[in-house]
Amino acid sequence: VVEALGAGVSGLSLGERVVVNPGVSCGRCEACLDGADNLCERYLLIGESRWGGEAELVVVPAANVVAAPPELSDETLAALPVTYLTAWHMLA
């Protein structure tokens, strides 16, 4: 759930239920600009190489947040990003 928004963030609302993509990249390198952010040299996973995997609150770039489908449970949403990212990386 969005608890706060950074300066200049748009498209998200306080209290909105979201899913966090745990893969954080620079967003500026050639890999990121080509849509292969998982190949970014600065790529970090929240909870693996970046703090926040078990945190009550975590700060992430707005690009890493997607509105949560209302029909999915919190447990499903928590498992979805890492499982999806693994499969996506295998396809890249």
C-alpha cells in the first residue's frame, strides 16, 4: 500500500494497493533503454542485493510499482514478482 510519494511522482495515490517489482536498475544504461533492465550492470534485487525484502516499509522507484489487481490476495501478489522475474530472465 502506498504510504508516501516522492517529489514529482505521478500516477500513484496514497493508500493505493500495489505490487513492487523487486528488480531495481539504473534506467539509463543501454540495457535498460533496450528494455533489458535485468541485464543492467547496476541491477539489484530488493531482499537479495538491496535492503528491504523483509521491511515493513520500503522505498522504491515509482517505475517499480504497479497497481495491484483487486482479485489477487496479498500472498499471491507477494510471490508473483520474483517468480515472474525469474521466468522473464530465462526468456531474455
